[in-house]
Amino acid sequence: MLRVKEYATDEEYDKDPLNYDAENDCPIETDNLIAIVNRKNPFGDCKGADACITCAKAKTAVKRFFEALDSKTDYFDGWKETILEAMENGFYSQNEMESSGWAWEVENLDDKLWYISIIA
């Protein structure tokens, strides 16, 4: 199963030398580790979760992502089905941050490396 690590704030995540490259101001692609970060947006408190997952198929990567998340929190309940249905219809991202405060994406970074991200 994928490892899951939760951070209280973006600042705590940024300071984690295992997951964040402060010099380049970007996450380090840590394979098969899901980072959950507690955040705030104009709509209130929210959480973000992302990971790079090695897997042959996007659908399987998404299922593994949410199985690991569900083992730690029920905060993202219902999103797996929403994302899988969208992918079946050819959509691999949706951004409603300005109108509703949520976004998700599934991106193929390399042959069998998938980046999965959700903010809700």
C-alpha cells in the first residue's frame, strides 16, 4: 500500500526535506508517497493530497491513491468515483478553485508514472 503523510500546514510541508525542494520551490517527486496538507482557501478549511504513483494504468493509480487515502481519512469520500467517471469520459483534470474551492488532476508524467492531485 502507498504511504500517507499528513502535514498541518503548507509551511510544514515546505520544510520537509524529503518532499520539498525549497531551492526550486517545488515538490520532489517522491514515488508512492501521498502527502496530505491542511489548507485554507476563500471557501474555508480544505485539504490537498497529491502523489506520484508508478502504475501501468491511470485508473489503477487513482484507485490505489484513494485506497491509501481512505485508510487514513474519510475527508475525500466520493471523489474516487467522481474522478474515475470523468476519466471514462476523457477528462483528466477539473479546476473549480475560483467558483467552488476544489480541483483535481491525473497526469501522465512518464511511461508508468502518474501524478494525482486533489484539493477539496
